[in-house]
Amino acid sequence: MTYEVIDSFKVKSLVNTRLLYKLPLNYTEKSNETTISVVVNITQKYDETLHGDKQLIQNKLILPETPKLISYIQGGPGFPCGVPLDNSGYTKVLIDKGYQIVFLDQRGTGLSTPLERQTFNQLVPRLDGESESAYTQRQLDFILNFRADSIVEDYERVRISLLGDEGKWSLIGQSYGGFTSFTYVSKYPQSLKEILITGGVPPINYGPDDVYAATYERTKERNIHYFNKYPADKARIQNILKYLNENTVKLPNGGTLSVERFQQLGLSFGGTGGTDNIHQLVVKFDYDLKLFGFPTYQILTAVEREYSFDTNIIYALFQEAIYCDGNNLKVKTSDWSADRLRYLPNNSSFVYSEKNEVTYFTGEMVYKSMFEDYVELEPFKSLAYALHTNEKWSKLYDTQILYETKVPIVAATYVYDQYVDFDVTRKVKQEVFKGNGNLKQFITSEFFHNGVRAGADKVIGSLFDLLDCEID
């Protein structure tokens, strides 16, 4: 399979080369000849003997004679991979291990046929006289090609292009990238040398309700921590939510800052420093209300920048769809799981009332109101409802292959992970791997979900130590 080099440059000690592939939209229907663009960036250490000719750097991909490729699979769903502009963080750890790193913009993100309001309308245009239901069905049929199984097929085409049919590479999957890595080994174990997972063991054979029941409990813990640290914010937040409940507040891009949208700032709890960042926003917002009687443009801009849903629509649309696996016959639909579970009696602190002493922030959850509050999500409201009632899901995980595989799998598991629950991860290890040693864990309470960024040396180093133990 051929590719086109669309960008290549040296930055300090790194060489980045971006490759453009034309790949099938649909891998299962051979009659569908529609293609999409998938872009991959290869990052490697600059080598004078290989890359000394500037003209060669610009015009072609040059790999060592015996490549040592590792694919970094990004979290999400619906986020691209950034191009490293300096040799630091997890890039440096992997480069120092002698790897060339493959950063693939997952289909629908970055340079890989990105999906957003305008591009979606071009890719799936509404036909003259087409009913709303018929158009929504065509949208659904289209976007279901952007799940993990299709992403894995893209990776396979890239692997073969770079290494040949028999060549193997390694994976490092962060968060949803870990989920995708498990799909990869379920489909193509023969293509993989080893898999490193950071905060991303998928909840195999569990459904959205199981996931969000656990997520609400973890989010409660993060709220308790927050309000113990910043007790004065209880009154500040009640003041802010009262204002939002009584007024229509528009954000700079035209979206609505509702009570529920403000609570979604709790998404930041999942990363290092998230509580401190939210506190700064709360203090400023409350101060503006007391000084002027309304929030200033500055604070509204700051709040708007905290969210990725306008710029990453797959993140909102697929947030619960990633927990729907065609092999799990117990779960047919997601049915707005996070929205439903919010109104259970034990989750009452997540529902604003003026009578509350405290109202909790929510976390990595998607609510019906988001498709009214976010200006870029509003056009996808019908599609969102179709996804949450959809019953036909592609198959993601083969538990028999996972149990039997000889591909070493090592995972960093974070005790206080707000997004990928520690207890569910342990259950998956027990129920799928049954003590056979095919999944080895580095368990730590030192980091949150973004451990691979906050402590790359320790997290990735510990995973390589586990791999070395397997080799011994």
C-alpha cells in the first residue's frame, strides 16, 4: 500500500514525517468503495547517516534498516495525536529505548478526515426531500465506521505498509487507546510484539451502566477531596449555579453555559492539578457575579476553553458507544446511561437544587443537555439519540484470544482513576485472564488518569520492567 509524504521536518534531535494513506471507509462491505484519508506521523531520532541529506528528509520516509516501531494509540475517543516538537515526556522515554514512534490520527480526527459540523455535512449531505429519520439513519451508518475495530484495520494497513506482512510492532495505548489495543490483539495478535497500556484496560463484558455506576462513585470521591481542600467553594458554586439557573448565559462561541455544563468542569478532576484549576475558575466567576452582577467575557472564555466537545464531536457521540461490544450480548443499548444514573437517589448531589448545601461537579459523562448547550453538537442531536438507542454493534473483544495470546500485555493501573475504574479493571483481569499471567499490572496511587504525561519516566519505565520480567 502506497502513501504520500505530506510533511517532513527536523526539529532539534527529532525527525517527523507525516504520511497520508487513502483507506476504506468500510472494511466489511466490499461493495462500498468510499475511501477516507488517514494520516500518520513517524517520529524518530535524527541520525546523520540516515537523515543528513535535507532533501531526503523532505521527500520520503527514511527508517533504520531494522525498524523498531511502536504505535502510540491516543486516548479519547475522538482525539488526534500531537506531533512532538521536542524530545521530552513519553516521546523521549520511547526514543531513548530505541523506538521509532507511530502517531496515527484516528479516523475522524486531526488530519484523518476530521468530523465536525461542516465536514460531516459535506461527507454525508442531506438528500433533497429526505426525511429526518432517513437522514439520521444514513448518518448513523456512516459514523459507525469510526469505531475501534475500524481504527485497528487502519493500523494494520499502516503496519503492512511500513513493515511488510510478517513485520511486527509494539503498541502503547493511553486510555481509550488501551481499549483499542485490546481490540487490536483480539483481531491481529500475530502482528504484535508487546502491548503497553496506561490507564486503559477496557471493561470487557461490562456495559455502560456498570461503567457509570463506578464513575459516579469515583467522581464523588474527587468532589469530596475538592471541597475538603476548598470548603469556601461550596457557597461560591451554589451562587454560580443559582445565577445560571435563573439566567440564560451565552458563551463567546454561541453555546449556552447551563447549570449542567458548568458542572461538567469536573472532567478536569481526572488529571493532575485539575482541582486547583477548577478552584481558580470558581473564584473568578463568583467574584465577577458579586462585583458586576454578571460573568465577564474573560471568565466565560476561560470556562469555554475547558471543554473539548465542540472541537471533538466523536468524543461526545461515542462516549457511551465505546462500552457497547457486539460480543457482549447482555448489553443492547447505552440508553443515555450517565444521564439516567444521575437521577438515582444515591447520586442526588449531582443534581442542582437551590436547597443543596453542596452540588457536585460531574465527570467524563455525556448528557442529553449537551446537544443543546454546545453549539457544535446541536446539529448532531438526532444522531446522538440514534446512537444511544442503537442495538447493532461491531465486535470489539475476543476473550478466548485474549486468554490464550502469547503477546505480552502490561498495564499501568491507577487506584484513583476517575475515568477507568480500578475495581472494574481488577474484575476484568480476574474474569478474562483468570490468573494466567497474560496481563501484568503496575498498580499505583501516585498518578491519576494522565500518569503517562505526568510521570512518563516512572510509568513507562515500570511497564518495561514488567516486560523484562516476562522475558526472563
